Amino acid sequence: MKAQSYKDLEIYQKAHRLAIEVHLLTTQLPKFELFEEGSQIRRSSKSVATNIVEGFGRRRYKNEFIQFLTYAFASCDETQEHLDLLFVTKSLKDEELYKRLKNSYEELGRKIYNFIKAVELRHKPPSKIPQKSSPRHAESCL
């Protein structure tokens, strides 16, 4: 089955779930981390999902699709680094949560990497682009 929406992509679904988990985790960080490392990890974790969404929207153009998937992959790595920093500095004390999130992001990174490789090999642009405006509106722009 071909993905009709970014929401159909397993990598998006996993990235979205993890971003929510990370967001909730940051609410439990010490106050001094809320605006420093907490803010950074929230942005990087959400960036994984949002870059997948933006890339999917540009899937007609193979290079742009791959570019945004690459950004998602890099944000996935960045999020792992933030997790490591929080754990090593003892701002994140729950070792089980740390290991689970770390493993989940490693798995997501592998899936994004494999998805990029698949796009590189088998990319076929969509046959139609969904219309965002009515044809009448388009005519008035000419």
C-alpha cells in the first residue's frame, strides 16, 4: 500500500509518539533544565517528526524529499545526544526510561536511514498533487 499521507508512514508515527514522550519527560526535569537542555531536546525530538511531514509534502521532488528525511535523521541523532547529556548529568534520573528512549531513537534512526535508501532507489513522484485552493481561485491568480 502506498502512503496517502505522512500519517501512514511508520517513521512518522514512531517519531510523533516519541516527541510526545520526550515533551512529557521534560516537564519532570529540574527547573534549571526546563529552559536549557529541556528546550533543546523538545525542539530536536519534534524536528524529527516535522521534517518527515515537510519532506512528505515535497515528495514530488526526490532531492527535496531526501533532504528533509536527512534532516529528520540528523534530528534523531541530536535527540539521542540530548538524552545522553541529561542522563550523564543526572538531570534525567530514570535509567529505565533513558534506556527505552535511547533504544527507541536508535531504532527510529535505522528506520529513517532505510527509508532514505528506499527513496533513493525507488522514488516515484505522486501522480497528483492535492489541490489546496479551488480551480476558480487559481484562475483569478492568472
